[in-house]
Amino acid sequence: MVGVSAVSHRQDVLTLHWLRPLLVLFLLLSGGCSLQPSLIPLQAIWSANPSMLIRLEQETAVGRPAAVSSLLESSRQQWLGGNPDNGLVILHRALRISPDDPLVYYYMAMMQSALGEFHEASQLARRSLTLTDAPLMREQVRLFLDQLNRSTGPDIQGKQTRV
């Protein structure tokens, strides 16, 4: 009896030894079964450094109505809280108040990219570039566009890229 139990236990251990990595691999692959490219690098840029967003808001604040500043802050909080849809709704209100604010377009681009709307995100970011002369703003938008292009592939100018 003891010999059979020890052999059975050893077989169970060997089975688990091979089964665990396969199970982990399956969960990782099935969890990412999206046809969209990974947005982890894009989200990490802003989530890891929310102080950069605050700095952009401060450095581009000249001439910005107080209501738009408040809406930008609210949209940033929604974005960082994982609610880009809510952030976009807020930004549309900001856009009605200040249709030429480059930071509004930049934030909208970030939120569109989080929603998988890469072509729209690219267009909004490019619009932001045409509206700003601020060096920090231009640098951040270019970094965004570079990361967006790397994450989505060369077809960003066309329809949404699906990898």
C-alpha cells in the first residue's frame, strides 16, 4: 500500500510540475486575446508619471479659462483612475469652451488610444502639435506619437491597426 501511494504521489507531483507552467501560459495568452496591440507601454507613460501631466497643465495654463483647467484636472483624474470614457466626456466640455487648447487635444488623444481608437488618437495628437509652441508640450506629444506608432504599427495613418 505504501509503495503504490508513493508512486501515485510522485506522478501527481510530476504532473503538477508540467501542468502549472502550461496553465499559467494559457491564462496569460487567453487573458490577452485581444486583436488590439498592447497598450501597456502607452498607459505606463502617463500612469507612471502623473506629475508630468500636472506640469503640462501648469506650463500651458496662460490664457486658459479656469473652467477648462478644472475640466482638464477632472479628466486627468478619470484617466489615471482607469476611466478614459468619462475623461473624454469631460474633455468634450472643455473643447466647447476652449476649442484651440492644445492640452485638451493631447488629453483626448491619450484617452482615445486607451480606448483602442488609434487613428483618432493620432489625429488629435497631431492637431495638438499644430496649436502649441510650448517646447515641453511639443516634446510630450511627439513622444506620444512615437510610442503610438511603435505600439500600433505602420498603418496609423490609415484605419485602426489590428495586430
